[in-house]
Amino acid sequence: GTTTVVDPLRISVIGTGYLGATHAVCMAELGFEVIGVDVDPGKIKRLTAGEVPFFEPGLEELLRKNLESGRLSFTTSLADAASAADVHFVCVGTPQHPESNSADMRYVDAAVSGLIAGGLRPGSLVVGKSTVPAGTAARLAAWLSEQAPGVELAWNPEFLREGFAVDDTLRPDRLVFGVAPGGNAEATLHRVYASVIAAGTPVVTVDYPTAELVKVAANAFLATKISFINAMAEVCEVTGADVTHLSKAISYDTRIGGRFLHAGLGFGGGCLPKDIRAFQARATELGAGQAVAFLAEVDAINLRRRTRTVTLATEALGGDVTGKKVAVLGAAFKPNSDDIRDSPALAVADTLRKAGATVAVYDPAAIPNAQRAYPEIIYADNAVDAATGAHIVLHLTEWTEFRELAPNALTAVVAARTIIDGRNTLNPAQWRAAGWTYHALGRP
Ligand code: NAD
């Protein structure tokens, strides 16, 4: 391929998971020369071959285009990236610590120490994108100023949504630049994002702790909105009210709005659950635990929806699931993704399996990941196979394919016509008309 670089700034992206692979591809798409780095040789091999190692609509096409242009390459050598690039985006994972609610910072620290060891060039910029506890940027900046004088640090949190990652990266709602006073970091970030900013994207330039907090505050708000409507669903269940109508009615108030106001099985994934926990842990360390104590309740409301679904299923099966066959539609934590991190669907499926049910799961994209994490569950090639012989069907991830599923496609194969709609996206009238007993969360 021929290289057409719009700006001679060379970019490295450390960590090529959901965030980093998308970011590397999009930076190349903007016209930069980009090198993506990961410690996982399997991922690097697949990316180099033009294969996205996860499900993300539109990403593979752009990956191939930019590999062919010669602007994009991948390596397992952090040292190569450290010396080759001017701007280094840190996109490694910050999962929940195995022994606490805090974020596990070992990957971020390893990435920065690897960059230092690899010989960062003076004048280069390290840009954190991972979601981190407040205080991380200041700590890393102090470390860099000692070990790599002349290297600056910025924090540029990421807000992309899996399933919309390319669009969210190239056309984000806003850019947040967390920088230290003085220095060139802000100007460099404006150069990196020049075309995105020119397209009208607002930029908010702030100090380090504000940048770090913007990300966790946004996720805390979204989690709270979901748990709010799920708390209303709990009250609906004891009053006989219908949360789907309630949510629609309050959403017409433009101060409230309808986004993230759908009652159901609640949130999961690699971000919201661990981010609200890490936020509480960090705020507590800093003496502001009370300010975000409500997030413990947000978390608890969310997890109670999983318990409620298991209870509903158990009751529908006559109080004992032993020997019963359960079909689960959905494994990904949300549709248009193969991500199963903290998936509510798989949590429910596995709880029922442990209680003695035979559980068969179908998902359009997430089965390989689910199989690795929950090998004891049975996996089916389609919804009909999963439902064959089932005493109950659970709809737990709202893929369009399931919304469009005709009840009659399953009627002939199931052992009993009972369905629980854990996402409130099926049409109850349609299922009931087909002779099914339809249960849902938050509605009679
Ligand atoms: P991920 O687990 O998919 O990817 C992380 C990658 O980093 C993995 O491929 C891993 O092998 C690699 N890695 C770990 N240590 C490394 C090292 N020392 N050097 C090089 N590579 C290393 O995680 P993700 O979903 O991409 O999330 C990354 C960060 O972005 C997290 O902080 C997350 O909270 C944040 N974030 C994620 C999303 C999202 O939708 N996934 C959105 C916004 C922010």
C-alpha cells in the first residue's frame, strides 16, 4: 500500500481491546501513521491479518482499509512503539480488582513503565484513555517527570459505546482533555483531533482530576438512570402497575427524557458495574465516600433484577428447576456486541444451571466468549434449537433478531409455552395470542 499521512505526528495505541483496536483504526482513518501494541500475541496476529478479534459493526472494513494504506500496523513490542511514536494512547484494561471494589491499576502501570523502559523520546506525549481513579494522572505525571524528563502526560477519557464504537470515535459527543498547566499537551491533542474538532465536536479542557471524574460521573449517571427505572419496576411489581407505560409517560418530560430509561434485567458489561464500584472505592479513600454512597444502592437495585428473573423463572417452573430445561435467548451483556463481561444474561443462565436446570443459550455473536467463560452451559446454533424441549424461554439480551422472532417459530418445539421477557422488548399481546404465558419485569 501507499502511505498518505496528513500530519507527521506518529501515534501509538497501547492495548488493542475494544477501546484500543477501535482507537488505533480510527486514528489511522484520520490520516496518522499508527502502531497498535498489545501483550496478547493472538490479538496482534489477528489484527495484522485484518481480522477484528471481537464483534464491532463497521470496524473490520476500516481496519483492512487502513492496513492496506500502510498507515496502520500492530506489534507486541512496546519498546518499538515507545521509540517510534510522538503520541502514545494508553488504552489497557482497568478491571475491578480481584479482591476489592477498586480498579486494578496493574495494566496501566505496566504500560507506562514499558513505555519508559522502551525509551520515550523527549517532547513526546502520553495520553491516558483508560477509565481510572481520580489521582492516577497526577501520579503517572510525577513518575514520568522523574523517569522520562521532557515527556508530557494528558488524560483524554473515552466515551465510546460498544456496537457504535467507530462512529462514537470519529464523531464523539465531546472531547475531554485533561492537562497540566503549561506545556504542549493541549496543542498536541488539538492537532490529533483537528478534523474531529473541525466537524463541530465540543472540546472541554480541564485539569487531571476533572478529566478523570468526567468519565466516572457520566457512567455513574447512566447507571443511576437505569437503576432508577428498575427501582420503579420493583414498585410496579407490588402495585400491579406497568413500568413500560410509566417510563414512557415520564419520558415525555424533556427534563427526564427516554434514553437509558428502559426497565429490564439491568446493566452489565466491562464498564458500568466496575466503574461505579471503583468510583465508590476511590471516593471513600479520599474521604468523600458518603457523596457517592447511593451508588451502592444503584448497584444493588441492578443486581436484584437478576435475582428477580431467577425467582420468576423458578416460580413459573413450579418452584423447583431441577431437571427442567431452560432456553436463554442472549449471552452478550447488550445487543450488537460479543462482550460477555459481567453479562446479566449469563449470570441468570448460570444461576439456574447451578440450581439444577439444563440451560441452553443462544446468542447471535457472543457464544464463543460465553463458551470460554461458562463451559458447563449448553450452547445452541439458533433460537429454535435452544428452545427445543424447553419448559421455559428467557429473553435476556435485546437483539433485534429476538424482537422479530415470531412466537410460532418456537411453539412447536417447546415443552411448555412460557416466556419471561427480561428486556421488555417483545410484544406481550403477540405472545399471548399465540398461546404463551408471558411474564416480564415490572409489569403484570
Ligand atoms: P479490553 O480488555 O478489551 O482491552 C484491554 C487490552 O489491553 C487487552 O487486549 C490486553 O491484552 C491489553 N493489555 C493489557 N496490559 C497491557 C500492556 N501492559 N501492554 C499492552 N497491552 C496490554 O478492555 P477495553 O474494553 O478495551 O477497556 C480498556 C479501557 O477503556 C478500560 O479502562 C475501560 O474502562 C475503558 N473504556 C472502555 C470502553 C468500552 O466500551 N469497552 C468505553 C470507554 C472506556
